[in-house]
Amino acid sequence: MESGFSSSSMGFMENVEQPHVLAVDDSDIDRKLIEKLLKNFSCKVTTAENGARALEFLGLGDHPNHCNISKVNLVITDYCMPGMTGYELLKKIKESSVMKEVPVVIMSSENIPNRISKCLEEGAQMFMLKPIKQSDIKQLRCHLMNCRS
Amino acid sequence: MALPGLKQQLQHLIESMVNEGILVEQQFAQVQELKTSDNPNFVSQILNDFCDGAETSITNLNKFLGEEQVEFDKLDTSIHLLKGSSSSIGAYQMRLATVDLVKAVDEKDKERSLEALKKVTHEYLRIQYKLQTIIQLENKMYDIESKPLLHDGNCAAGPSYTKDI
């Protein structure tokens, strides 16, 4: 797994027994795989097939509402999606005053250093290379919950 | 056939696909390991989705590449889905063939793209046939495991797949 970590510690997932994760991917299969991976690690999962739907769920869409703010502990999104890329989704989340503290993890099938650093600079918590494995999710949970091994 | 026989058949089939070079063992194993007792159909669902998605993508690509003036931008989404899904389940040769298609489309080379798509289709059909067998075996195993215990002791009392992580 290729990953980059940002240095800020996130208290968001500490003490959360069943973190609620929003998983965004335009691929049906990858959505199902990531959902199962996360559920097997005790996460509650909502999936979205594109950035627009993800923003709607987060209450940042065209008709903003703040119903789902406190519910989402993590957003994990594919980078390459038609319409709005994962990077653009990341930016919109980080620009929002209410959602900017939510950690965002980017997934990509391509190992492009520029892409990785661009995402980390924009505030992504982690960058994960697809296909995602169980060990990646284990590491993700551990990192976001500040585990010390 | 009893459960152990089916499991063995499945194991042999996967081994043969790995030896043939069409399946990445590690990646496919990751998919299998996601199966849990509350979702024993998971592997067949994923493989069915894979086949449906691949066929849709290939159909779309044939349509777009069949046009007089090919709009290469329109091909991106379908190619991306093919490449991603074949990678996710470990369909090795299919993924390689998709990479060639990506290159041909990037260079806006219609002839090469059509050739590459033929190769992708060939690799898809090659693996699809065996994936369908995997699905059938998985379904048979599920049927047995979800049935109550028979007097000959062949069926489990309940699903035998448990995965507590």
C-alpha cells in the first residue's frame, strides 16, 4: 500500500465504537468492496456513487442542511470519478466551515506522486492505493484512532 | 455433492486460474475473505456485478468506437470502470489488456483501440466462463449451508462461514 499521512492528529475517531464512514466511488464493485471492508472493521457505512451525492449527504449540496454533520466520522473517496473528482470533493469539504474537520481519505488505482502530494496538501488525511486490502483498512482505523503499536 | 467436495472443486478451479495466469491469487483471496456469516453470498454477488459491469462497459466501448468520428473522451468512464473492476477482483490478463486500451485511446488511435478492445473482450470471456463456475459452486455451497441438518449429516445446521475481525 502506498500511503501518505498528514501530520495533524485527528481526534475525530477516538472513542467512536462504530465510526460512520461515507464511502464515495463511481464503481459498483469498488463501492461494495470498500463497504464490506469497512463493515468488517465495525464501521457503519453510507455509500455514494459520485461527489454530488456525497455533498448532498453531508449537507453541503445545492440545498444545504446540517442534518448529517455530526453523523459522519470519515469520508473515503475514489480520486477518479466523472463529474467531480475526489480531489474536488476533498476541496469542497475542506472549504466548508462545518465539515472541514472531518478526515478525508483518497483512494486511487494510480500511484502518481504529484497526485498524492496535491491531495495531502489540500488536507487529505491519507492516500491509499487501490485495490484496497484488509490491512489498509486496519491501518486506517489505527491511524485515525491514534493507535500506538 | 457434499460440501467438502464442492470446496475442493472451488479450490482446484481457483488454483488452475492462478496457474493459467488469469487470476491474482492474493487479490481474489481478499474478496473471498470479505465473506461473512451474515453475507454468505458476497463472493457470488461481487462476481455477478463484475460480469454485468464488464459487459456493459464493453458494449458501450464498442458503440463509441464504432462511430465514424470517435469521441475519445466518451470512452474514459467505461475504460476506467473496466480497469478498476478487473484490478479489484484480480482479473490479471483482463487488466493488462485494459491498460493497452487506455494507451491506444490516449493516443486517439481508432484502429489500435479497436484491436485492444478485442483483446479486452477476449480476456473477459476467458475469465468470465470460469467466474460463472465459481458463482455456481458458491451458490451450491450456500444452498447446502443454509439448509437444516439432514439425517445423513451432510449439511451444516447453519452457515459455516464466520468471520470475526
